[in-house]
Amino acid sequence: MSLLHASPQPDAEATADPSTGEVRIPIELWSLDRPQGPTSLVLSAREAAEMHERLGELLTARQQAPLAGIR
């Protein structure tokens, strides 16, 4: 079983399609420490807004709680 994770592509910028609201975030897929190649995380406008909100909540919680309490 391969466990993949993703990281933002260095020097690449996210884009949005003004007509559809679709958001594309360039990412690199990794398996452990081995790059598996570039791709894009493609989100609808709604999905992007929900992710933005949730990330904001997570970052706010991290600032308000001791690091040991965040999991």
C-alpha cells in the first residue's frame, strides 16, 4: 500500500476561472520522500470556499491552543 501526500508546487500559483469559479492549485504528489509527479487540485468555487473556511478555523485554533493540544 502506497501512502501519498501532496505539497504545493514551488513557484506555481493557484488560478481561478472567472466564468465557472473553478480553482486549480498546482501540487506535487509524493510517496514518502519520492516525488511522484505534478498535478492540480481542482475545486469548485463552493469546495474552495469550504476549504478556505476550514483552513482558517484550523489555523485560528492552532493560534489559540498550545501546540501539544493540536492533533
